[in-house]
Amino acid sequence: MAGRVRSGNLGGGAYGLRVSRPGYDVTTEPLGSTGIALDTRIADIGTVIASGLIQCGGGAISFPGTLPYVPIAQILAWDGANLADYVYIYGSSVGHIWLPAYAVVTTSSIEVKAHSFPWYSNLSVYNPTGQWYLYYVFASG
């Protein structure tokens, strides 16, 4: 049985999103249950199981083991001194632009790739290939 999703009123006047792990009922598991992969009512999303620096286009980095679910991850561009989720190009009218990169997260690894759409690409303005990113991978619970 696959996990289930519930959104809206979660009871007690709390609105949010709740996702169960496979084999658990999203509507009956108690708050804080390990059978729930995500519950937006809980402020702490879990333990950091992997973190470090990863290079865009540099290949995947494995976690210290395979998880039974795809974990939540965060990436932030790192220039050697500062972290950012945007880039400022000096001498340009562009200003702050979105960093065209994304993380591919599986049950056992994370990889950062350059992103472009067929109808629009700002890779000609800023190509993140080779850019370093700080990454965090969070275990549920």
C-alpha cells in the first residue's frame, strides 16, 4: 500500500499537509507517529542525516545508507564565504536572479543539476554548472 496525503483541516482547527508512509493511515496515525513522513503541524522536520558541499553537474553523493522513503532536502548556493538562493550579477541590469539549479533526491543519494526550460533559459546569463552548493538531507521524525 502506498502512502497517502491529506490536506486542509487536520483537526483541532489546524490546517496543513500530512503524508503517511506506506502501510500507515494518514487519518488515524497520532501526531508525532513514525508512520507519518510529513506533518506541517510539527515545526522540526527531522534529523539531518547528510550534509556537505556538492558541485552542480559533479555527480551524485550517496547517503550513509538507503532510506525507505525519499527524504526532504535543501540546497543553497555557496561562493566560498556566503550562502544564497539567488545570484547578483554586477554591472548588469539583471540584479537578483533565480539560480537555475535543482536537486535530484532519491532514497540513497542527492545530485545537483543545471536547469533550463525549452521555452526559457537563463543559463546564458548564469550557468550554475561547477557552482558549489551546501546541502542538507532530513530524515523524517
